[in-house]
Amino acid sequence: MANTTHPEESDPVTPTPLEQLAEAHRVGTSFKGWDGQPAKVSPETLVTVLAALGVDASSDAAIDRALEDAEAGPWRSVLPAVVVVRQSDTDAVPLHVPVDADAEVWAVDEDGVRYTGTVARATGTRRVDGQDVERREAALPHALPLGWHTLHARVDGQETSCALVVTPDRLSTTAALMHQRTWGLMAQLYSVRSSGSWGIGDLADLGLIAQAAAGHGGGFVLVNPLHAAEPVPPVEPSPYLPTTRRYFHPLYLRIEDIPEYARLGDAARNRIAELAAGFAAANTQTDLLDRNSSYAAKLEALELVHAVKRPEQRQHDFDAYRAHQGQGLADFALWSALAETLEPGAPEWNDVGRPGSAGARAFAEQHAARIEFHEWLQWLVDEQLQEAQLEATGAGMSIGVVHDLAVGVHPSGADAWALQDVLAAGISVGAPPDMFNQHGQDWSQPPWHPERLAEAGYTPFRDMLRNILRHAGGIRVDHILGLFRLWWIPQGQEPGAGAYVYYDHKALIGILALEAERARAIVVGEDLGVFEPGVQEYLGERGILGTSILWFEQDEDGPLPPESYRKGCLTTVTVHDLPPSAGYLAGEHVKLRDRLGLLSRPADEEQAEDRAAQEKFISLLRERNLLTKGEASVQETVEALHAFIAETPSVLLGVALADAVGERRTQNQPGTNDEYPNWQIPLADADGRAVLVEDLTGSERFASLVAALGISPPGKQPNGPLT
């Protein structure tokens, strides 16, 4: 069930054997860049990418052998590695059996109910490894429920099985949105402090942010990825380069909200109060955030709280959480204990070996208490995430907290260690040169190995989604195009020297829809950038909402009118990879890229083009009577831009919290590491003063911006039905 890997531009030249081999393994041999022109992938890149997939293409003879293996491979297994279908699918499942063998198939669902299938006669034969094999088609019963089942086959008395995943045709939560739009805040949680924070925004602050938005009729709060970073300082500041995507960062814990905090002795309570007091001033500072100091202090406090004996019911709840999370939590906690002890790349990692090895088991036995500590931290985060979602929905939000899923993980992190069997080695994910970054991007993340992930029944992908959605109203999938294809860059090469590797998007999107359906959550896909025809249509068909950013919605004639925007979409004015709207209007994105050397042409040309493009948007605002003619203030222009997106049919409207308070500074500049303090900018207003969560409720600027969306006062229907 492989996806097509045809390049964007047809090539009349007969592909070479190497190119044939690449396409057999779903590696694109050409691509279309930001200028719209086709480019060929170099043979050296194809050889390296194929090697990362476990395919030897180092010589002509090796290529010939690999081509034979690619053709014969499916015939060597009775069943596919995994079968992922839509609930209404009638497509047959291929069986490969000896000629004239007796064969039967059946499925067993999650409740143990058996469903009998049928096997048709042969549709083709092939001689494989000295044996005549025929392909037959197995028809699955139509009554299979949604879920994770097992498909069985018996051939001449020998039984085999594989995972069978039945996914929804279309996410039902999206259907509900199509008749009633809502709006929500988009916030970088770490940057939004309250008077009770420890210098960094936390999960208690998340609940307060949700309540503030709900007070103006908001239906959701979209936050940055809350994935876990390193277990001890220093920690990676980027929430998009986590150590794991399944578990969460204890940095976001509110210490005082842990139930055992109330059982502390005087000495421990006084010490925690002293630690908290040390960050009172930090909450109102507007220079760079200091995650490391905050995290170090919280870890000291957490050690004190952990020492408190838990009541019987609390211990029972903790044990139940550990049992529910299973081996995934145990492996993450083991890695956390290892990472506390060993330096990245230290030779001792080789002594520990892989998860489940003798070395790993020995370390786990010696450090059982420390592993339990890291499991306990995840339990606490799970509890506070649940509380934040309950506070959001309790305040009237129809969706609540929407989590963000990063594209990948740190190459030296927990997932890279625990999931090494299903990740590709020697490869980094990124993007080719495009209009957003003309030098390309390297995100320093190992990608899923498409074949090994399928052989694992997609369970690592499922478990990741399931844990993120445990206490969420939705999930935003960053670069959802990565579920169709990813730009693989051989390590040590420039971003442009890569190739697209294609994934079974029907399986991945189906599993995403299934887990969201079970969690009653919405899914938003960040579907910006260069993509193949039909991608957005396919996502919409499955009920996955798209993303529209006002500044990017234009063609050769200028800005698109609001009527042209998609309905099944989250539409916003800005995004975290651009300056807030006030900064964007001032051309800060061009000035910053010029200072950092990220422009491929003179800055004055870039600035002139940007000003001309902005003026086209401003003119459209005036044409639609959203902005008065003549000079307008920055705030008036920002509000007019939001009034513009309110005229689109999009079912979700997003308001950046930075826009709501007048912030101008860029949170992240793609294509940079140490050149710019990405993800370290605290929330401030137009005058450069820190904004606390408590300030939101009475903020006139916030209320005025929300009013520009046409939102009714609390207690009334926030928006009229969509037509």
C-alpha cells in the first residue's frame, strides 16, 4: 500500500537503475523548489538516503540485487506488515501464499469478537526463492468497528497475523465545527507569566489564560509543544526540538498545586517558599527568559515534595498511571536517569546499550528510585494537564487546550534512544530552499523509518498521539506535510542536498484521525509550504483542518479576498515564525533576516518588495471598509487585519496573544540557532512592559482586538452559524 513517489515534474528521460531503485523505496528523484523550477536529486544523495533505509546502492551489482529484492519483497510475506483501512473501505488485502494452498482469513477486534473474511482466487503468480507463490485477495468484513484489531491468516495449517487498524472515514469533531465557528488564543506558554509563576509560564497559568479567553467567548487555547526537554539543566530552549514527543516537560509544573505540597514539613515548605520568592522579580522582567534557573529551582522543590509519603489512594493512582503507560514510560524514565548521569555521546552509553539490553537492565536495577522519580514527574504533569483542560472547558470553552505536535525529536534524546529501531540513522529532517528561507533548513531531527514504523504496526506513532490527546481538546500537527513526505538531509550536507522520502500517508493520517476521534478532539494540520497537488484536499476529506496565515494568502494578483479562504481551516494573521503583527507591519522580519545574513539579495530590494506587498493588504482593508483612509495607528491596522480574517468562512480563527497585548518582538527566526535568542522572549506590551496573565482580563487592548472579530459578549452566542 505504498504511496506514489512521482516527482512534481515529469521527466521524459528513462530513469537510471539507481533512480528506479529510489522510487521503488519511495524516495523522490527530483523536487520543485521555491522558484517553481524542477531540480534533480544527486546520485550521491540517493545512495546515502537509500543506505539509511537499509538498501545497498553502492555499486551497479548492488543496485541490481536491491531492485530484485524490492520487487520480490511483498511476495515473501503472507500478510503485509500492517493493514490500515478506512471504515468504509472495500479494498482487498493482498495475501501471498504457495500455489494451490488452502487459505483463510479472519479478524479479531479489541473486544475479542471474531469477524470472518473471504479469500478470492489468485490474481497473479511469481517464483520467489525457488517457490511458486500466488497473490490472492482477502476481503474484510464490513462490520468491523473503529480501532486496533488483529488480522489472522491460516495457510495450509500455518497461522500468521498482523495489526489491522480501522480508521474513521472523516473525523466527526470537524463536522460539528462546520456549523458553528469559534476563535481562540495562540500562546507560547513559557513566555506568559503570572504573579505565581517561577519565571516561566506553567500549567496553572495555562488554565488562567483559558479562562481569560473564555471570558470573551473564546473556544480554545493553542499552546506551543509541551514536550519534554533534557531532564536537568541546561535544557534546549526550542519546544520544537524535544527529547521526546510522547511525554511532557516538568518545567511546566506548578509546584504549589501538587497535592503532597500541603503535607510538607515546615523546613521543606519554607525552602520552597524561598525558591519561589527568588523568581518574583523575574516574572516582570522583559529581558531573556531563564529556563535553566527556573528548572533547577523546580527540580530542587520537586525532590522535597517527592520525599513526602503519599496517601494510599494517591499511591494507587500513581501505580495505575505507571501500569497504563507501560514500557514507554519505563524507557523514558530510564533514559532520563541515564541522561542525568552521562554526558551526551559519552562512551558509557555504549556500555548501557539499547533499551532492553543487559546493560540497560542492570542500570535500571541500580537506579530504580531515580527512575521512579521521573515516572512520578510525568504523573504530576498528567494531572495538571487534566486540570488545565477541565478549567478551560469549565469556563465555557467548546474545545479547550489544543496541543502542538513537533515535527521530530532531538538526535540525542529519549525517543532517539528508545525508538532507534523505527528511526533512520545518519539523516536529518529539514526543508529545501524556499521562499521562507532561501538557504533551506536543517532541523537536526531523525525521521521515522517508514518501513520499520510499518513493521512495528505504527504503535510508536499511536502511543505518542494517544498520550498527547489524553487531556486535550485538539492537536495541531506542525508540518503535517511530513506525514506525506519529509526532506531527508544526509548528515554533514547542506539542506539543499537532500531528497524527499514518501510515507504511507493514508495510514498515518488515518491513525491520527482514529486517535483524535477516540479523544473527541479536533486536528489542525499546519499545511503551509511546498506540497504536491491533492494534499490539502485529502486532509480536508479526512476531516483534518488546514492552516491559513493572512500574509501568505496571496497570488500573483495580490492578497486573496476573504471569500477565497478555506472553510475547514484555522485562519490567523500571524504565526510564531514571524514577528507579531505590530512588528511585521514595521518590517522587523526583513530587518532581522538582514542582520543575520539570511537574505539572498540586497536588503533594500527585500524591504521594497515587502512594503509593496503589505500595501496591497492595506489597500484591500480600505476597500472593504475595515480601515479608514489616511493614516491609521498600528493598533487600528492590527485590528483591521483581524476583522478581515473574521470575514473568511474559516471555522477556527486564531488570535496570537502577542498581538492581543501589542508585543513586537520575534519569538523564533527559522534557520538560526545561536544567532538569535529563539524561544526566549517573554510576553510584553507595546511599551515593552511585562504582561502577566492577571492583566489579560482587564486589558482594553485585548478586548478591543477580540471585538474586531465580531465576538458577542460572554453569555451570548459567540459567532453566528456558518453558511
